[in-house]
Amino acid sequence: MHKEELKKIILSKGCYDSEENLRIYNKFFKDWFNNHTYIYKKFKIKDSSRILDIGCGPGHNLIHFSPDSVGIDANKYLIDFGKSLGLNIINTNIEEDLPELHGKFDLVWCTDFLVHMVSPFRFLFKLRDYLDDQSYLVIQIPKLSIFGTHKSPEHFYAFNKETLTFLLKASGYKIISYSGYVRRMPNFLNKIYEPFFQKFGSNIWILAKKDKYSGIPDKTFLPSWF
């Protein structure tokens, strides 16, 4: 969708006054698509895909995909805005449980989210119900810095490439591709320095697919939800 067309939709359909609609557009929608074209292309993500966008906010990513796509968020103010644009967004706290949804998704998109979760293994394990053998999962997280400092007091976990890979495999996924893509850096620099960014950059992107689950050792004491 062209940037000017998107702006027109946001300003005309947004459910708040013109000043607030513009603020939301500038904060969430304005640069989102341009800042993510690199990762869309690298992971071969099609705009025709039916996606499930976890932590979708007002729908700044969701709006670029199939109308059958679904978003999940817990912020009612942003959800109401996204719904006024005609987006299908469910208001729920997925820490409690994942909603029952019909059909499988081509892609589950989960960025800047996993580190905020109390139970990331439970979340990733249950996400498998939304995927079939042809579906993909995109995970992006801010990494622990090379100086050992944490990004935010709101983060429960401090992942890096290796620990996130371990968690995904333990949850029943196989890794397809990695990226150290930096959103606000020119694409040609991302292309050149990608291996460096994967190791020393500020975040990590992983493309994964549902794998046959290998199970948990018998000695593990499992919770009732498992």
C-alpha cells in the first residue's frame, strides 16, 4: 500500500479526533512498512499471507496483509483504533491463554514481545496449534547487550541468538533462517553487516517452522496444561 494512501485511510477512518489519528499514524504506521521491507524480502513474506500478529497494537503491521489476518493485543485504546480501520483484532491477554481461532495461518508474527512474557515456552508451544507444515513463525527480540546490560526493566528474559534458538527447538520448531536486521539502518548496510549484527547487534530475527515435537524427558514434572 502506498504511503499516502495509507495515511489517508488512517486519518479518515481512525476513531479518534484528527490530532490523535495523526499522532498514531506518525508513531506506528508512517515508517513501518519501509522499515520492514528488508525482513519481508529476506524471509520471503508475501503480502497475501494470512497472518496472526501477536501484540499487534493498532494494526500497523496487520494492515499490510490479507484481510483474513487476525491481530491479538491487550491494549483496548489501540485495539479500538485498529478495529475502526476494519482490522480483525482480538482483545485478550495471551499470558492467560491463547484464543480459539478457526483455520491455520500462513504466518505468525511476534516481534518485540517474547521478552515481556512470563512463560515464553508455554506460549511458543501453544502457538503450534495455529500452524501447519507450510506455516512460518517470525520471532524478533531485543538482545542482551555485549556489555551485559539489560534493555528494559519490563523484560523478564534476556535472550541471545543461541538461547532463543534453544527455546524454539525445545518448543517444537526448526530454524529456517536468521537475521540481525536493524530497522532504521539502510538496507545496503544491513546486507553487508548482517553476520556481524547477528552476533553483536541489538536484536535478532528468526524464521522458524513447526517441527515434530520430540517430547519432554519422563523425569520432568509437567504442568496440567501440557
